Amino acid sequence: MGESRGQADFLVALYRSWSERMAANPGYTLPDLRSIFDEWHQPTLEPENVAYKSDALAGVEALWALPVGADASKVILYTHGGGFAVGSAASHRKLAGHLARHLGVTALVIDYRRAPEHPFPAQLEDATAVYRALLARGFAAQDITTAGDSAGGNLAIATVLKLRDDGDPLPGAVIAFSPWLDMEHVGQTLSTHQATDALVNKALLEGMSGMFLGAGGSRTDPLANPLKADYKGFPRLYVNAGAIETLLDNATDLAVMARAAGVDVTLSVVEGMQHVFPCLAGRAAEADDELRRIAAWFKRG
């Protein structure tokens, strides 16, 4: 456990370095911030026996993660984190590759349009367009899983809400790592876990949500703030979080709401873990154990 804890601390060190650099350089430009957050791949070790391929669907650039021996008829539509403004398919391709390898399927990581150049609902439009393009390529809806982390976890959920509202066939499952859902920033753990979260704080979220929503977006729109949504008819859902992160109650509140609507929900909260701790895949036992739990859940159907 001591060795594993040391490996898990790699993520703490990375997050603290980001926080320290942002605090020391309040004049950082958005390209500077995007460069910093593209370091998100560093905690994730390269997954074994996974190839990558560039593609574009519905005009959206994307990366396929193709594990050796994967069931090519099944796909994860993966939306990366980064507050809707930073992060990329490149920064999250290894995480998606690990997830795909554990589940025995392929994954498609999309470079959706980012804020503030493209505020809400541009990101949601891209994700839903890619989903429909996957259907057009012959994937059955039940063989698609939407997944994502942080803001990408929001998109993995909101995409399904939008598809349901539009009458489209829904994916078979949804996976959300440390989803950021609360655009009002009223969650209790945002305050109670401030001292233990190495990255996410209210000021950061306020800046990101401002860019995401722009001048016309509403903080209570259910497609921007899925804590305001109705989950009737939603697919089975796996949601996780680190026990010491500020967004913990985004995950726990989501689980309560979805269960109340009759959704099959699995919630995993892992002690001592930070925001999006599965990005430690290949490096820390906590992340690899979590991916194994997700795989067992996925294969139970």
C-alpha cells in the first residue's frame, strides 16, 4: 500500500504544480492554460496493446483507441475533462485506452469545440452529432457507452439527456469519472473538502463556468447543469469520485437523483483519492482496481 500511495501522490503533485503556476501567473493566457492542462496525460502510463487512429466524425476531430482483441462492434464515446475550455483528446487518450482495454471494446475520444470561443451548447452539439454518426456507421445504440471525466463527465450525461429529449435511441450505459455538474457552485463539499483537493476550487469553477455558459447560458439549464435534470428512462450509470475532492457531492447527489428516478446506478467513492483519479491507470493500484470494478459492472450488463 505504501508503494501505491506513493504512485497516487504523483497526481497530487501534478495538480499542485498547476495550481501554483496559475496562482503565480494571474496573467496566463488561455493558450498557456491549455498547454498546462495537456499535461493531464502524465499520470497515466501507456496502456499495453492499444493502438490509436485519427478520425473525424460529423466534422469533429477524434482519436480511436483500439485494444488488441477488442469487440469492434462496441464503442465508448469519451469526452475529456478540462472545464469545457482546456484538455483534449491527446491529454486523455491513454485514460480512454485503459478504459477500453478493461472493458474489451474500442473507444473514440473526441476533440469537441471548447469554450470560450464556442460556449454552451457547442460541446453538447458536437457530442450528440458524433453519437449519431456512430449510429450511421452501424453501431447499435445499446453497444455505445458514453463516458467522460469532470466536465467530460457532465457531457457524457448531458449527451444522453439531449438524445432522450430528441427521441433518439439511447446508449446502453454511461460512465462518469468525478463529474462536474453543478454550475451554481453550491455543493457542500466545495467548501468542506477545499483543504484536501489539490486542484478544484470555487474560483477555478467560476472562471470555467463563465467561459462555458457565456453571456446567454443559464446555470440551471438541465443540459448544462445535470443536477437539475429528470433522469426518467436514463441508461444504467456508473459514477465515481475521490473521497477527498471538492466535487464529491456532484457524484453522490447525481446517484441519489438517478436512483430516485429508477435508474440502475453504481456509485464508487474511493478513499484518499483526488479528482479524476482513474487517470492514474497503470501507475497506481487504486486506479487499476477501479477500472477492474467498472469492467465487472460493464460485463454484467
